[in-house]
Amino acid sequence: MTAPGLRLSILLVSASLVWTLRSAPAYAQGVMVAPHVVYMDHRTRSGSLTLYNPGNDPVEVSIETFFGYPVTDSTGGFELRTVEHPDSTMPSAAGWVQAYPRRMTVAPQQRQTVRLLGRPPANLADGEYWARLIVTAKGGQVPVTGLADSTGITVGLTLEVRTILPVLYRKGPVTTGVTVSGLRASVQGDSLVVRARMVRTGSAAFVGTVHGALVDVSGNVVARFSLPQAVYFDMEPRFTTSVAGLPRGQYRLRFEATSERQDLPSEVILPMAPVRDSIQVALP
Amino acid sequence: MRSSRRVAFSGRTSPLRIRLCILALLALMGLPSLAVAQLTVKADRDLRFQVVIQGVAKYVPPNDPVYSGEFEFTAAIGNQVQLGFTLPNNLAGPAGATMPIAFGNNDAIAQGTGPTSVPVVFNPKGVSVFRLVTSNRILVFIGGTVTPAANQRTGAYTAPIVFTVTIL
């Protein structure tokens, strides 16, 4: 492509992004954060975050970091495990990834770029390091309103919002993979509940997609699920799919973990051979 | 077929330029684009009890269309998010006066905006995890109960509620 052509295309993309952001309806206080996952590379040691205030009032925004990663509980439900003081065995970037500026006021319908800068220790080993960004947005003080009466007591609570998103900092060559074991399924009501133990391999978090397909004896897929999944260490997630109306009998559940992600740019996805498992499932 | 496409796009109009232009047009049309994968969290409406009477508790349910607190978040379909609140126990009033506020186990509702979305009642005192399946825009409502004392000092009482959305 010629340079003028490239410039024109980039201009069009930029203009369309601004148009997309500006065409959002006017909201109350809050911010739009993009991207929803920040990847940083040791070569540039930097990243960026775009904040947009879609509302009609200024929003005060502050940014902090901490260390945390998703885990599952005994029922397969997800939660964020936070570690206040991660030790040296934890791949934490929370202590040395900093946001500039850390406090700002975003004017109505305006954007603000936040630069993320990595200042890792000099002897940082190759690998992937994680942090979580807390983006706190607070509007101006909302007056407590109410009809005047003899009591003269009025009550109102102001609302603030926080967005917590992952930051992944990569140094050197990194790889990822996942192992799947203990695949099992049970029928609960009109749903098939699928559990599997997933353990990350390699030096980076597995960020991919889990696919499940229930296949009847004729080879037809009669139920399926396809869900984004991240495994930072290990977890035993719970997936469900509807089996309402399916005739009783024997089926085969095919389970697959792949590195594809629809919501992330392909250049940050670490390739990995798909991991598959399957089991027999009896529907009562 | 493949080679003929290459031929068709060769010369003055390169495939890269075509792709970038298509991307720009898609974005102009408001279609989702990987380049702007984003998360929006905002507060749409404060939780308001308006006027309260000394000695009389007042409850605002989460499904109150006017006075309940309302938040909203937007994320990509398939994303798994953890929702949590930081809730006050007391409201701050004039000259150091306080007023108790409580939140029940059913005082929060999450409602997707898809055609098949159903409201989910949850406990605002804990964290709840949702996966966005049919709707990428979720409304979250919160209610609560204030209990003014019989001799509650008059004036305005307030406190913040913090709503946290975590991408898992």
C-alpha cells in the first residue's frame, strides 16, 4: 500500500472510532474503558488505555493497580482471588506497572488516554506478569433532593463505579497451554452441567475458548456451548447447556479448549494446539 | 479462486487498503470492532429515599422505577464478570449525625437487555458472577432500607455506594 493510501485508511479508521464513541447516547456518570484487557510488552514497556466519558457531566477518574487472578470455588463458580502482598513466586506486575495520569477529570463526551508504563526490576525473568487495574469513576456531588416538610430529613446515596480489568505484561518468548482432566457431566433440571479440571501449562496464562458439544448416537450435535475462558494457574470451572426436550438415551460430550478469542486482537493470542476430551453422557 | 482474488485486488487497490476501508465503514455503521473492544460501567440513577419521617423506617425496593439506584455495564458477549458493591452501614448527616441503612439479601437485581433476558435477584452484600450470554448490556438495580431514629437530627443524609465490575 502506498503511504498516502495507508494514511487515508488510518484516518478513516480513526474517524470511525471517534464517530462510534461520539454516537453513544448521553449517560450519567461513568466511563467507557477500552480495551478491556491490556497487553504490554517488555520491548516497549508501555501500553495505553482509552477512557471516554459518555455523560453530560465531568467524571473524576482514578487508577490503581493490585494483584489478582480468577479462580473457581468448590461449585465451579468464578471469583477473583486478590493477593495483597504477592511474594516472589507470584508473577505480579502490580508493583511496577504505573498509570499516567493516575488521577484525572474527563470532561463530558471527551476521551482521555492513560499511558501504562512498566518499570520492572532489572533481573526480571522471561515470562508473563499480571496485574489488575482499578478504574474508579466518580461524578460530582449529587445534591440530596426531596420535598420540604416538617421533618426536614432527606436521604440519598450517590453512586460510584469501578471497573477492574486485567493487565498482562510479557517479557521474552512466552508459551501457553492447558491440560484437561476429570471431565464429567450431570443433569440438573433441564441443564447439563459440565465440570473439568483445567491446569495451565507454559509460562503465560491460557486465554482462549472452551467449546462443548453434545452429540447423539447419529453424530448430530444436539446441544453446545462456546465460552471465553482464562486459566491463570488452575481451576475447575462449571459450564452449562440446555438439554430441555432432548430424548433420553446415550450421548457423547465433546470438550475442547482452543486458543481462539473473538474479543481480543489476534496478535496477542498465544497459539496452542487444541486440547480435547470426551465422555459418555446418559440423559434420563 | 484465491489467485483471481489476488489479481482483482492487485494494482492500485491493495487488499490491506480494502480491509482497512471495510473496517472503517463497519465502525461507521456502528458494528462491533475488535479495535474498540471495551467495557463501560456507569451509574444511571442514585438511590433516593427522598423525605423520611423520624422513627419510621423507609424501604426502597430494587424494582422501584424511580427511586432505586441504577447502574449499567456493557461488555463483550461471553465475558465473565464479577459484580460487587461496597455498601455503607450508616449515612452521614449534619453535625456528625448518622442514620443506619441496611441492604437485604434480595435488594439487587441484574437485568439483561436481550429479548430473552430474565431478571436475576441477588444479594448486594456478596459478590455475584455473571456470564454475558444473550445481552452485552446489563442493568443493575439496588434498593435498601433506612431507619431514622425517633429523634433523628433534621438535615440531608448521604453516603456513597460503589459498584465494581471485574472482568474475570
